[in-house]
Amino acid sequence: MFSIEHEFDATVVTLVDEGKAPLQEDVIITSFEECVTVVQYDPRTDREMSVTLSISQMQDLVAAVNLPEGLYRRED
């Protein structure tokens, strides 16, 4: 399950893990004009972990999801 919210300066997508246990914590992806952040709570450390991707890195990730193993360069 996921939700999409449009805020003033960003789009926020929240991914909720469903199904059989063990389940993972929610993942919150916030897309700004210049970057994308991915945040997930880590119960082992009791902290939120965050990764920031450039828009180019995010576009590469989206392209990579359905490709076989290999080295690629995305052309605009």
C-alpha cells in the first residue's frame, strides 16, 4: 500500500509494507525540485535513516529497476 501527498514544495510518497511478517518500517520518499530523499525508521538504532539522491540518480534508479545485470549509461 502507498500514499501520495502533494505539499507546497515537494511530493511525498509513503510506502507501507503489507503481508506476512516480518514487515519492514514505512519508507517515506520526498521529491523536491533538486533532489529526492528516502527515509526509514530503524528500530535497532531508534533513529531515522536518510539517503539523498540527485534527480539524475533517481532517474537512473527508475531505469535500472527493469534491466538485467550490466553497466549502463542513461541518455537524455
